[in-house]
Amino acid sequence: MTDNKLNSLVRKEAKNLIANSTAAERAKLSIKYLRTQSSSACIYGQMTGDCYSYRAEELIELSCEKVYRRTISNNITGELNGKPASGMRMTYWSPIEIFIDIPLNQMNGNNKRLVAYLKGETKRLIIK
């Protein structure tokens, strides 16, 4: 599912996430401890303690142009829903959440580069 549309949304979300999060939240990010299926060790989980927390929802609402619909069985439909809605966090995934869970991005260094970018260690987000 790594495609130009997803990559574009990830870049926008990452840029907005830097603008909307605190330096302390971003400093908590660690590629070493990144676990894509963990609510406390994914990107938003590491930053806020739990990707379903009020703060995580707030960051997603502020940072995402569009989100992906989530089904009851936790499958991603691939459908973009539009802007995330308050109080509906359990019904969607952000583009970054989709992106980091793609095995290719875990293997080719894209996740590592994303974390480095969010932490301010690099100035550009390069997605291969």
C-alpha cells in the first residue's frame, strides 16, 4: 500500500505533527522501541503514552488532512474518510499509522527516517 497518495499524506501529517506537538513529546520517540501494533509504542503512543488518549486524538485532528477507515476487526479498508472527527478515534487510522505498519517501510529504513525527521534529526523526510 505504499503509494504516492499515502506518502504525500504522511509527509503532510509529519510536518503538521512537528508543528502541533511539543519538543518533549517528540523527544520520546525511539525507533528502537517502535512497535506498530502497540497502542503505547507506536508513533502517537510513544509521544502521548497511548495512541487512543485524548492528546493523541488531538494531535491527529490537528495534523491529519485525511484518515483511513478502520473496521471492527481492525482491518484498514484503504478508504480515506476525510478529516478525523472528535470522539471517533477508534474508527480511523492516521496515514502515519498505516505507513509504519507496512512491512516494506519497516525493512527499507522509511520508519527510521520518519522517526529521525519527527525528532528533528533531519530536515527532510525521505521516503524510498
